[in-house]
Amino acid sequence: MSLKRISNELERLCTVKDLFVYEVPVGHLREVYPVITENTRTSTESRHMGDYEFYRARAVHPEANGSSFHIWHNQVSVVICHQSKCVKFGPTGQLLMHKQGIGLGPALMANVIEWLTKQDVAAYTINPGSLSEVDARTDTAREQRNRFYIAFGFALSNYDQSRTGIDVIGGTFTAECVGDLFVPERYQNRLKTWFGFESELRHEREYGVNCLAELKLLDRWTRSASCLGRWILKQLGWPALFQTRHMHKLKRWEPQPPKTRDK
């Protein structure tokens, strides 16, 4: 049975292993992509009649139909055959990411290779995988796609072997063995564990809530000042606009403001 078919079957059997988060800076904000890893292994006693292992890292897809995850896009997987001592990267089609250009592909590939290199399979051979021609519509896109694979230690070639490396348009990616693959330093630790992300988010949120409460106190104080008082503050270099945030309805996550003492 081909590794492609085995991979298709193991996808249905795998269970969630870990939850990660991938963050992308967008101006002063951040886009957040939840990422799950999945894993399963069969044995010679299973109905697959072979010793196979499957691992996948997949991120949510905003245009997935009826699910948070697309069937093929935004994922990198690998299937291991411990009998023939070979591996194949997937998905079974081609690696396609949405959005492109945010580093999601390298983050997922790095996670898969890091897992693979811990499985004591350094001598296993690698079956060729197909290069996505969608990512080679322009010379710039082609070079970016090819540099992505080369950065992890893969070798690229056309189907007829007439071109290799950066110049390949349509073809395959592979390597002599798993031991030839590595994760460049710039792609390491791009995924945050959920617990690490949640801890950072909790502290950031607490800090933000406290800062907003302090700003509302300043707004209340400047609002109560006379026009002359605000003019004097401006002359002294008051660094903020005079706003009325303290008059807005409290969000459910905002603490109640301290009660002022009656004069």
C-alpha cells in the first residue's frame, strides 16, 4: 500500500496531541492562528497490516467549509513506514497556506521536522513530495517557495531532472534521508504553546485593564477642571487629549471605579 494512501487513512485515526498559537504582528495589533498537532500510530496487528506513524500540524482556515480546519490547506504532515524505513511529507496534495507571506508555512514545517527528528528515524529515506505550482506563478513567488524548502534541507528538481534548486518551477522536493533535514534558527520556536500564550494574554489583559482604569481617573479629573485649568495643563505640556472615557458604559471586564468621597 502506498504511503499516500496510508496517509489518507491515518488522517481519520489521528487524535489531537497539542494546542499551539501562531501570532502575526499587524501594525500595533496581532493576528492569532490556533494550531493543533495530531498523531497516531498503527502496528503489524492492526488492519493496516503495517507499522506506520502519522503526525500533522494544522492551523485554522477562515474559508474552511463547515469546520475551523481546511481538508488540505494550512497544514503540514508526515507519514512514517517503519517497515520500509521511509517517510513522506504531505498533505497528500501540495502545501498551500492562507494567508500567504505571514510565515505560517515555515512555522508548521518547523514543528513537523522537530517532531520527526526526535523519532529515531534519521536513516529513513524520504519519498518525493509535489511542489505547489500555485506558488510559482511569478519568478518572485517561485523563488520564495523554493527557498522555503531549501532552508529546511530539501533538494528540489523538475520531474525530468532538467532543473534543480531555485530554478525549479514544477517538480518535487525530497532529501537523501531524514537526517539531512534541519530547522533554521530563524524558524525555531515560532509556535507558542497554548498554556504559555494564555499566561501571557492573561497578564497583558490585566495590565491593559489597569491602565484603562488609570486613564479614566485622569479623564474624570481633567473633566472636572475648569477651562482655565485645562488651558494651563496644555501650556505645561499635558501629553494626552482631554477625553470622556470615564463617561462610557463599563464593559463587563472592567472593574468598578473607586467611589469618590463626599465633600
